[in-house]
Amino acid sequence: MAEREDTLVFIVGAGPSGLAISACLARKSILFVIVEKEDCCGSLWKKRTYDRCHLHLAKEFCSLPFMPHSPETKKYMPKDDFIRYIDDYVSHFNIRPRYGHSVECAHFNEDEGKWYIEVKTNNMLPSSNNIVTKVFTSTFLVIATGENGKGFIPDIPGLKDFKGDVIHSNQYKSGLQYAGKQVLVVGCGNSGMEISYDLSNHEVNTFIVIRSPLHVVTRDMVWVGMHLLKYLSVSAVDFLIKLASYIKYGDLSKYGIHRPKNGPFSFKALRGRSPALPAISRINGTRVVFKDQVEYHFDAIIFATGYRSTACEWLKDYDFILDENGFPKNPFPRHWKGKNKLYCAGLSRMGLHGVSSDAIAIADDIHYLLQN
Ligand SMILES: Cc1cc2nc3c(=O)[nH]c(=O)nc-3n(C[C@H](O)[C@H](O)[C@H](O)COP(=O)(O)OP(=O)(O)OC[C@H]3O[C@@H](n4cnc5c(N)ncnc54)[C@H](O)[C@@H]3O)c2cc1C
Ligand SMILES: *[C@@H]1O[C@H](CO)[C@@H](O)[C@H](O)[C@H]1NC(C)=O
């Protein structure tokens, strides 16, 4: 028989979202258990980001509830500073995630009105690899497993026979190991752009695939835009930021970069997660053949083609709150609340700012339900 434990609130994942909810619940003295499959909190930041990674949003949009960044913190925090902030947050609110606890399955029991959560635990003593299954039951269940659960690599004919290295951007650390090589970066979101820049600083012959139109803006333009959104409409902000980009970069179409019709802020809302289909038609040995039939040799390919949510893999009753892609079904701003006391935090595609507001809303809702 598996060991059993009952709790009021059960939180899956000790990234920024799970920690933010924990802090909000602790302040209201609401009992909870938080589990994390890795051996540390903030594992995305500690284990799956590249060395030169900085937060691409300014610090005022990247804090968790009840603990603003100090005035000395850099405007765009290096990842190590952000990791230190997460560790300080955990100790400040005395959060005790249960590490090495991976949720394998969760479902709602209608008769009891409770969530049943199956967890694989390993006791993490290096000498043993005791894997034990434990069952938790809870009244409330909070999904905090993130938008970046697993790296997505598109299916390209010939890719599995590619003779060079293939990695996802979440495995990339630095350009050092690629010095003197010819490397293809697929995808041109923040990660793709930053990795390309890092590679070119390491004497790597870097190519980047740009599949569709995109906006080129500086992070300060985004910063100004985010503040302006408090006062102006999205279309007004888009107009100003497009103008700023044009003044700074001029016409980029000679480099094959075209601006989309929608402005940068509505662009993000609309195209947040369209499937990445790079303009590669196939791969043959170490040669990549592009849609226009041009082909080049590459030593390595780095896919910065985004991530997939993994919540639907373990949550059997995901349709109480999520669609089949693992993202909220309900529109903003009530996206965080589902049926049968099921909640999700950090899945609204609004970065740490969204994480923080989801956490506050969820804790307030749980508090309200317990009072009434
Ligand atoms: C390269 C990169 C740069 C980014 N830069 C920024 C930025 O500048 N500003 C910004 O606002 N956002 C940024 N983000 C977005 C980022 O997703 C958020 O900042 C934040 O990490 C989200 O927190 P989260 O807790 O929702 O998810 P995560 O940080 O992904 O945490 C989820 C946790 O759940 C755990 N977990 C998953 N499945 C299970 C399971 N079955 N059982 C137990 N535990 C599980 C994972 O191990 C992980 O620790 C960036 C993301 C990436 C990848
Ligand atoms: C792959 O490349 C080799 C030469 O390197 C060529 O002989 C072969 O026809 C190519 N295969 C395809 C499917 O294009």
C-alpha cells in the first residue's frame, strides 16, 4: 500500500509560480504542501538556462509578491542575481518544498470532493535510489508546472540522421564549445536571438533561421511600452514602439527581416505560441536544405523553437481548467480558476508579472472559499 497524506492545498512545482503561491498562503496561515520533482527550487533558472541569460524584462515587472527587488538590483537582472532572489524568497517566507517529488498523476474524486495526487519520490540519498510512490489527497490543487515544461523541437525530415550535434535552447550553456564551427540557430524569439549573439561572440560562424516577419525592438523600448500600457491603448503603444524601432533600425528588409502588420504588443498576444515551422525543408547528412533549395553544411543545430506545457501529461482532469495544449481555457483575467477547486498559476504568457498576479488572485480565492 502506498503511503497516504492529506493536506488542504497541494501545489505542483517549486518554480516562481509555486513559490509565490506558497508565500501568499503562508501569510494567510493556510496549510499547504508544495512538491518539486528536481532537487532544488527554481530549477528552470538553475538548470535550464544559458550562462549569459539576463531577465529581458526590467526588474519592476519581475518580482514575486511581497518582496520587491532592492534598489541596488540591476534593471535587467543577470540570471544569477535572479536565482539569489528566488533563494532569498524561499528562506524569507520559510517555504519548504518537498524536493525529489514528481507528480505522475492527479484526478478528482467526485464522491469525496477531493483531489488524489500520485507522487513518485526518491529519498535523494546518493547511495540509494529508492523510488517510492506516495498518494496525497487535497481539497485544493494548484498547477504551477510552468509554460516551459519541455523543449519543443519540430519534426524535420532527416533530422534524426543529422550527423552533427542537435540541442534544444534549454540545454545551451555558452558558445565556448562551438568556437570555429558552423552553427544554425532555428527560431528567433528572445532565446534564439540571445544565443546567436552569444555564439558570434565566441567566434562561431552563426546562421539564424527567420521563418516569418518579426519586430526588432530593444529591451528599453519594451520597458517604455510596458509602462505606457498603463495609460494608453495597445494600438497606441504599438504605433509608438514601431516608430521607435524604425527610427533606430530603419528598413531591415534588405537583411530578410520584415515587420509584421500587427504591432509588437498585440503581436505577442496574438502569436504567443504559434507552432514553429522553420523554413527548412529537409536535412541530408550534415547539410541543411532550405525552402529556397539553398543548402549549407552545419556542425550543430540549436533549436530555440519554444516549449510545451506538460500539465496535461500528469493531470487527468485537465479539462476542468486547461485546453489540450496545457494552457488556460478561460479568458484573461479569470484564467487561473477552474472547476472543483483547481487552479493554475504562471500559464497566462505574461512572464513573472503574470505569475505574481495569478498567485495573489488564487490565494485570495482560496482564503475567501475557506471563510464562507
Ligand atoms: C530562457 C528564459 C528566459 C526567461 N526570461 C524571462 C524574463 O526575463 N522575464 C519574465 O517575466 N519571464 C521570463 N521567462 C519566463 C519564465 O517561464 C518565468 O520567468 C518563470 O520561470 C515561470 O515560473 P513558473 O514557476 O511558472 O515555471 P517554472 O520556472 O518552469 O517552474 C516549474 C517547476 O515545476 C516543476 N515541475 C514540472 N513538472 C512537475 C511534476 N510533474 N512534478 C513536480 N514538479 C514539477 C519543474 O521542475 C519546475 O521547477 C523566461 C523563460 C525562459 C525559458
Ligand atoms: C544527400 O546527399 C548526398 C551527397 O552528399 C547525395 O548523393 C544524395 O542524393 C542526397 N540525398 C537526398 C535525399 O537529397
